[in-house]
Amino acid sequence: MPAEVMDAIDGANATSAPADRLVAQEDAALVAGAKTGDARAFELLVQRHEGKIFSLAYRMTRNRRTPKTSCSRASKKRSFI
């Protein structure tokens, strides 16, 4: 895992509860995997955070249909990473 990712995790570990640290570490590992083309890692990230992703897209568009389509397209293209 890149040093920057490990430093970010260590920084989060200093202020987070143990469960939050574990999630941050898992997410960092999944992001690293997704960046190298691991489709399963990307899929797990999207599943884990799809509510937040949809909420952000909804706030940006103010239309429930548009964010759903946008999230779906972005997920297929892996454009979040």
C-alpha cells in the first residue's frame, strides 16, 4: 500500500474509534485495489457507500432520477476513482 495511504490511515487512527479505524483501513485497501483495476474492490466500495454517493448526486442535481442514472453510469465506468 502506498505510503500516503498508510499515513492517512495512521492519522485517522489517532482520532477515531477502533471500529472506525477498521473501516478506514478496509476502505483504503479497497481504494488501492480499485486503482489497480480490481473490479471486485470497486464493487465493494460502491456497495458500501452507495447511499452517500446517491445522496451527493441528488444534492447536486435535485432530481431523483438523474442521480440514479449518473451513479449507475459512473459505477460502470469506475469514474469515482
